[in-house]
Amino acid sequence: MSGPLAGRTAVITGSGRKGGLGEAIALRLAEDGANIVLSDIGASRDAATPDSMIGLSSEMEEIAAAIRAKGVAVSAKSCDMRRRDEVQALADHAVATHGSLDIWVNNAGIGYIVKPLLDVSEDEWSAVIDVNLSGAFFGMQAAAQRMVAQGRGGRIVNIASQAAKSGFPNMQAYTASKHGLVGLVRSAATELGAHGITVNNVCPNHVTTGLGAWQNQYFAEKQGKTIEQYMADMAGRIPMGRPGLPEDTANAVAFLCQDGACYITAESMNVSGGEEPH
């Protein structure tokens, strides 16, 4: 298949849920010709990863079939981002199956452990940090090792959040983990630039995916609003007049992965319709 990313292989973590950011990113990179490796945890491992909130193996295979129809090579591999050995195995899978690893998108995250600060347990705090921040580091490290060995550069993109720039109530661990990604890319970019590897964050505002719909319900109830009023109030504070769409984030990722973005690194790019200006 032709396209600006033809001949390159992209791994997208957290890409096993229909309607999610990971699916949208995978579809967009496939449209640009990249071979795709889908990855998600696949099945519940513990209380922090309930089936209702994760990408299941069966759903990953459905997404893989849709991408395969676009004419690119695609594979799927389950991975718990909290386990460095599994992340390394995911990177090995990309190279062994598709011949290279050129793009790594850290999209996997926990955004459903949401509660007041005084009620957060140690295990809940650790689960969010372990996936959102430590998992992103493991992915970045695994990808960079293969990209350096290949000797032709690469792209690493983390899906951070508006929460990487601003604080939100009842989301202490999430906000801390996303702020941490800003420092992580700034540091990693200083080391990996010499190898032609760019490292950036994309920071979307709220997107009503499956997780986003759950968050809408949670915060609407907390504020004593209907879903309709909550969403209208959200749109009212966004200069572009609407919340984000999965495609908005996917388009930003695709831009950062193309050759035209080869001089952009260490950045945390807002994709928020003007809601987050810094």
C-alpha cells in the first residue's frame, strides 16, 4: 500500500476497544500505509482492570479485521503495560512479524479510577501510575532500543491529556501521571534526538469514547446535572464549540509520525479546540 508511512510498522497500545482513541489512531496510521500492531491487555488481570473498562482480545481481532481490509499488514498481541517483560515482548513481536518497529504510540491508560482524594487507596494510586506513566516509559524504552538498533530513526508519541496541563478534581493519580509524561518526553527527546527519534505528547481534551461516556455520567452526577446539561456546559467553554473527536487525536498523531514533523520533538501538543491554551 502506498502512503507517507508505507513500509513502516506502528505499535499502538490500548487499541483494543471499539470507538476508542487507540482504534482511531490505528485506522488513521493504516490509511497512511503503515503496518499496524494492535495491543491491549486482552483480559482482566485484577481488580484494577475490569472487563468492562479494557480492550478484550475478541474486540482487538474485530478491529484488526477492519484494518486488514484497508490493505495493510496487521497483527494483534495482548500486553499488560505494567509488566516490562510483556512490553519488551510486544516490541519483539512487531519486529519479528513485520520486519521493523518505526512508530510507537503509548495510548494505553487508566482513566476510570476516579474518586475524591481522601478516598483513594494505595492500590488505586499505584494502578494508575503503573499503567499511565511507568507503562509509557517501558514502551518508550522498548521502542527506542529497537529503533536505535535499526539505525533509521523513529517516532514515539504518547497520548497524554489536557490533564497533562491542568488539574481536575477526583483525578489525582491520572493528572499526576499525565503531567509526568510532559517531563518524560522532554528528557527522552534530549537523548534520542541524536538517533533521529522524535518523542512527543498529544494532549486532547475530553473525547466521548466508551471511557469518556462513563466519565460524563460520573461528573454529571457529581455536579447535579443531566448528561445533556453537562455536555452543553463543556461545549460552551471550548472556543471551537464542541468536545474532541477520536479523529482529532488520530490526525495529530499521524502528523507527528510523518517526515514533515522530523524536527518536532520534546513537545506536548494540545488538541483541545482552544480549551487548553498552554
